[in-house]
Amino acid sequence: MKRLFVVLTAVMLAAIATSATAQISIVIEEGNRDATPIAIVPFARQGDGMPPDDLAEIVDSDLARSGQFQPMARTDMLSRPSTEAEVFFRDWSATNARYLLIGRQSMNGPQLRVDYELFDVTSQKKVFSGYEAGAVSDARMLAHRLADEVYEHITGTPGAFATKLLYISATRVPGANEYSRLTMSDSDGARPVVLLETREPLLAPTWSPDAKEIAYVSFETGRPAIYRQELATGRRQQLTNFKGLNGAPSWSPDGRTMAMTLSKDGNPDIYLMDLATKQLTQITNHYAIDTEPTWMPDGQSVLFTSDRGGKPQIYSYDLRSGKTDRVTYEGSYNARARVSQDGRSVVMVHQQDGRFHIAVLDLETKRLHILTSTELDESPSIAPNGTMVLYATKYAERGILAAVAVEGDAKFRLPAREGDVREPAWSPYISR
Amino acid sequence: MKQFSIAGKTIALLFSAALLVACSGSDTKEDQAAADAAAAAAAAAQQSASQAASAAEMARLEEAVAAVGNVFYFGFDSSTLTPEALSAVNAHIALLQRNNENIRLEGHTDERGTREYNMALGERRANAVRDYMVANGIASFRIETISYGEERPVAYGSGEANWAQNRRVELKPQ
């Protein structure tokens, strides 16, 4: 197997660097009207050297971005406690803050540690205290983990801030092929790293269930092929090189199988590849277009897009029974499903009045709810905690990423400084 | 049919030259070489004559192809050849029947709809042109197809004027 791994080429190694063109930043458009007010006091700094980032500010942005919190402006704070002894609840009950977060960040050589306490201002009680520790170079991730803890202690749902995004960024070149880059960033768009750059199309980036590997489609050989790549080592392997389409890779929940679209036998069908043996099993066989496979979290069925009924709709293939069922009926275009981790809802691209929106279908009630109001929305990707959907859309004639809450009104955009961004893939939870 | 009669004449001539060699009754190498040279000269003469005869025809076909261009356009979510696309593809077929060049058909879509579905739709468009060419006598091994879906737009803007330019199959030499 080892010889099948192709070590990164010089061009790719050269490209592994922070690229200003790939940087995306957050613009919050709307939060929930009933967002919880919270005061996040700047953390006290102890020990040698200055920590590179204002960690409290990162926690503040994470919570604000979720739409479920409304962090208080620092200028409105009457005091800036950093220890429990310094907390006077009257300073906070005078404001409308319902929660108070304080903390201390200390450096010890290359190590950073943040101790923090979360208080309920109404009951005047400590809700939680804890710490996050790690390398200074990973300071932003520490802050995201801290935000995850705060989020979970208040909402009851695990946070998804300490996660990563994959996306494709492209720079147009008049009269020539554009530059496409496969980029990975933190969930807030910070720290972008270019994993691959080519003048040929790149698409369909996706994560392995353990978030240690990615798969994607690259045309770098002049034809489409599916690749898998280890994030820690950069080692990669070309999985397919068939005639016709080689697309839409999707990792099974147990990490052993890759669903994909191949048209080697004449028209696009869904295949499952056993990643250990490279053995292929064809699971659809229809003259229509069958594509965009994605797994249900139990690994027992695969959803896919097919125009076998005349227009693209979502279908489900049951691996045990071999039965295929139609999933979507509302509207004339439903495609590229992604399923929430609890298996209860499916997000997809849904066309209405000629416009393409992101919609969510409740699999139990069969209710379809349109989440977005822009008109060329595609590539939805659900946060691992199921609260937000990241998607690609157009803004001022450029491809941008945007996010919307599955429930509630929260919305934000992640525009790139330049070029187009598309095909976001939100990572699963990342183990420490 | 004209090219077949020319080819037929060439084969007949070569055959008679070979027959001449076979019937010469001489085993000497000099005789053999002389016969070979005569046959080669006859074949070359025939070939250049047929080339000259078809040069004008080839120029006419190439001109027709230049006039229709190398791009065939499609309707939204459609892989059916429009009458305009058909007549353009026909001009290419007429030329391909006379030359022995290999071609590449690149299928493209507009930005609407999902990327992987569009990848399949682009392939369907390229295949539609290929299948029509094969049905009209072009050997399938001479045609390579590839889909770029919506990844390689000609016009970046939105709106039907841009979209119409992007829903296309481009014919390129291989």
C-alpha cells in the first residue's frame, strides 16, 4: 500500500503556506432576537512573554457568531475581574448580562494555559470552572475549545468552534485557467493553510470521520480523479483513475468505505469502494444521472441525487435490503444532500421560483423548510453539532461562503479578501 | 463516396504492382528492388494525385468548420442538440470523415444547480455530441470526452446572457 502513496510534489509543498488570498473573515448579518447576553472579560495575562492572541476576544467572536449569544461590549463593563474574588455581581446585574466569563492566561515557554470561570449573574453562582492548555502556536484552538465548553454549559449542546473548514478558493485569470486552491482553516476562517494548488479544477473536498484525512477531486492530471490525503503528513493516494466521471467522494461513518460517482460503464452511477482492498461495489444502475452520494450516520444507507424521475431529487439506497426509495417530493430540484449527525434532518439544494436555496428536510415529519434567501446557494455542510449550515453563494458577483442557523435567525458571511470561495466542508469534531 | 473510389483505385494499383512483382519470375535482388521502386513510385504518384484532387475539397470543409466554430450550445438542464448545434456538428463531421485527426469534446454547464450534478450534465452533453458523431460514421476511438461541469465558465457573470455562453460543448484537437 505504501508505494501507492504519492508524496507531496514540490509545487504543493511550495503552496503550503498561509495565503492572504485564501483568508476569509466573518461578517455577522443577523443574530437571534432572544440571544443570551454574556459578559466576556478580557483575560488577565500572567507569566513571561505576551500571548499572541486576545483569547477572550476569540471566545467573544465564537459565541456571537453562533447567533445564540450577545456578548457585551468591553467599554460597557464596570469592572474587569480575572479571579472569583474580584467578581462583584452588582457590577453585572446592573447591566443586562446573564452570564459572566472571566479567565487568566499564562505562558510557560512554548506552553499556554487558560484558567476560567463561568458565572450565572441572575443566581449569582459559579456555573463551571476549567482550564485549557496547549502549545502557544495553537492558542486560537485553545480559545475555541474554551468557547465550546461555555456554549455547552449554557445551551446543553456541544459547541463546534474547535473544528476546521475545508473550502476551494479560486483566483480568476483573464483568458486562462484560474488558480484553484484547496484550503483548510479554523471554523472562524482564521489560519488558512493551502493544501493543494493547481490550474485545473478542484472540487468536492470532504472529511474522513476521524477528521485526520480528507478526500477530494482534482483534475491535475487533465482528467478528474479522487484523492485521499493525510493531514498530518501530507501523504496522499490517488483512489480512482477511471474513464469518465470520478467524483463526489463520501467517507462512510466507520471510515472503511468511500462512496463515489463513476461513469466508467457509460453513465453516472454510485459505487462503494472498500478502502483496504480497492474493491468496487456498484449500488445504483440506472441510465439517469446518479450522483452526490452521502451516508446516513448509521452507515446503513446512502442518500444520492438522481434525475431518474425527470428532475433531480434525493433518493435513499438501503445497503441491507438493496431497496431504493425516493426521499424528496417538494419542488422540481432537490440535490446534494447532507445529513445531520443525529440522522433526523437532511440539508440540500432546493430550487424554488428559479432560485436555488438551501433547505432542510425533517425526515420524520417530512417538512421542508427553506433556510436561505439568496439565490445561487449550493454545497451545504452541517456543523458537527447540527446547529449551523455552511454553504456557498454569490455576493457582488463573487463566490463567498455563508452560514445560517438551522433553527433561529443567525446568519453570517465569510467573504474572501479576493477571488472566489466555494464548496465548504465543515469538519467532524476533532479529538485532542 | 468520392473518397472511397479514390481509395479503391489506390488499392487496385498497389495490388497490380504487387502482382507484377510476384509474376516477374526473377529471383535476383536487383529485379526485386526495381519492382518495389516502381510500385512505390506508382503509389506515390497516385497518392499525390488524389491529394491534389481533394485539396480543394478539404479547404472547403475546413472553411465550413471555421465558419460554424468549435463550440456547440445547449438549453438549461438539457443535453439535446439544438438545430444550430446540429448544423455546426455536421460541418465538423464532414471534415472528420476526410481527415484522420482525433478530437476532444469538453462538456460544460452554467453555474445553476449543484457542482457534481453539473459535472454529470456536462458529461451528458459531451456524450450527446460524441454519440451523434459516431452515428454518422466517426470512429469512437477518435473522440475523447471530458466534463468540466460548471468549473470552467467562459462568462463569469450571472443572468441568462452569461449562462447561455457557458452551457456548451467545446471541440478541441486531441
